[in-house]
Amino acid sequence: MKVPILKQGNLLIASIQSALSDDDLTELREELTRMVGEKRAKGVIIEVATLDVIDSFATRTLRSIAHMARLRGADTVIVGIRPEVAFSMVQLGLSLAGIHTALDLDDGMELLRKLRERPES
Amino acid sequence: MKEQLRSETRTLIREEPDIVSARSAVRDLAAQLGFSNVYLTMIATAVSELARNILQYARTGEIRARVVQNCSVPGIEIVASDSGPGIADVEKALQDGYSTSGGLGIGLPGVRRLMDEFEISAASGTTVTARLWQRKR
């Protein structure tokens, strides 16, 4: 597994360390979806600060991770998108609409805490 | 000894990890021209989409990049070529949201938005040529 996934309380933190191929991203998706159940996680944070490119495939995979985790009962936050990556994503017409994002790990954890406190609707 | 500057790169696209190799090769070449991080990321993202198109539609092909000049303004030219089935309707392929493969349909129109110049020839196989010029500082 190319991306280490740490468990902290009821959170899973996946910290991407290097450029990822499509297969690596797909593997991350399978692994996180499996671990949400195994570790009974309520939140997932994916740190992407080291990614120098987030293209259409990466965007689609990140989005599907968040949707799958949601179906398994966990909220996902993508943290650390670099400014130049954000710029390219917008130019390319890619969006993570409907997916939680935060500036960094601390903000991501804070956001998950707030999400868990929301009243059930 | 002075490190020799490379003026072109060529990456064969045969399998999926080649996408990552192609974008880092082109990015390194563009970095020599002094493109800022924002532009390097745009170039790498464009290469990523073009390389994935090759794998998806033609299975094999190549990405070449070279340094070009226009009235002493340097730029980078990316050529993505394959001998696959070509594109039946180029106009349509350049529309946002159009895809014949079940993808996002963002590839070609997206690449066109990222780069300054964009040409496509899809007569036999597909060749996409895209250029980005160095901005004056």
C-alpha cells in the first residue's frame, strides 16, 4: 500500500506521500472503504498536499471515496490542496462540489468534529 | 561541469504508470524554462489528461515535448500522438461534457483551456499539439 493510513480515535487519516498512479488511487479507495468498516471509523481525512497534479481521474476517485465512505457511515474531508493545483482544477473544469475540504489537517479535524455534532435530520 | 539542458523529451505511453512518468518528464523540461509553479502544474495536468486519452482510446502512443521559440519568447510544445482509431467528430470531442468512453468528458476541452495554443488532427490516429508560452515577468 503506497499511502499510509493511520487510525486516530474514530478517524482514519490517509496521508499521500508521493505522486500516485491511477492504480494507487484505486487501491486507496478500496482500502479506505474497507477500513471504515473494520475500524468503525466515523471520519476520513485525505491529505493531498504532496500531490502536484489532481487531474480528472484523481478528482473522480477522491469524490467516489467520499461517497463510498458516506454510505458506510463516515464523513470525508480532503485537506491540503495546493494553490496551483486548485488553479489548474478550476481551469480544467474539475470540482469537488458536495465534498468537504479544508486547508490543512487541523482544520479538517475541526470540520469533522463539527459535522459529528450536527443534529440528525 | 555545466549540466547540459535537455531540449526535448519523449515518453512512450503503454501502461498506466507511464502517465506519471510523462507528466514528470514534461514538467522537468518546462521547469528549465523558468515557468512558475502555477504554469508547471497546468502543463503537468494537461499531459496527464492527454496521456490518459491515449491509453483509453488507442492503448499505446507517445508524449513528446520540446522547447520552442516565438519572437524570442520561449515556450513548451507538447505533442500527444497515437495510431488509434482517431476521433470521429472532433468538434464534438472538444465540447465540455462529451465523452464516448464514460469518462468525465473533460479531457480535450480542459486541455485546450489550460494551454495557449491547441491543435488536433485526427485523420489517421490522433495527434494533439498544445503550446504554452513563457509569460513576461
